[in-house]
Amino acid sequence: MAQIYKYHLFICTHSRDDGSANCGEHDSQSLRDYAKQRVKELKIKRVRVNSAGCLNRCKLGPMCVIYPEGTWYHFETKNDIDDIINSHLINDTIVERLVK
């Protein structure tokens, strides 16, 4: 079977009400929305951007993982998201400064 997506980006948007660390408290939902919109605007084919529940790396958050290779990134800003999109999704180059 042919591979549908070249890259599948999962961004944790999980929030907790108990005061423990979580990606949602770092505005990860709006950064996920930004990533999805940028991929659309740039017309990058065969890339899927999804929300994810807890990825169990809460203390490093906010976090995302890109498959199929399983590269984990910590991000904080739209510039970080842009670097992940431009380097990893477009140019197949890992953004070392964001790897966790």
C-alpha cells in the first residue's frame, strides 16, 4: 500500500485542571492551529497536522512528534513552528535546537 503522508505531525494540546505540567498551558492549541494553517498556506503536500492528547513528556512541553521517523520537538513560538515546517517538513532537515 502506498504511503498516504510523508510526514504526520502530532502536537500535544492536552490540558489538565489539577495544576500539573501540561502542554495546553503553553498555548499549544493556537500554535497547532498556526502550524496547520501554515502547511495549508504553503501548499505542502502529503503532510498532516493533528492535535494529540498527552504525549507523556509534559515537563518538557509544549511538545510535538513527527512520524514516520519519530522526531520529538519542543516549541514555544510561531518562529519555532516555522523552523519545524521550513526545515523538517519542506527540506527534510531536523531542527537540532528544538529536538528533545
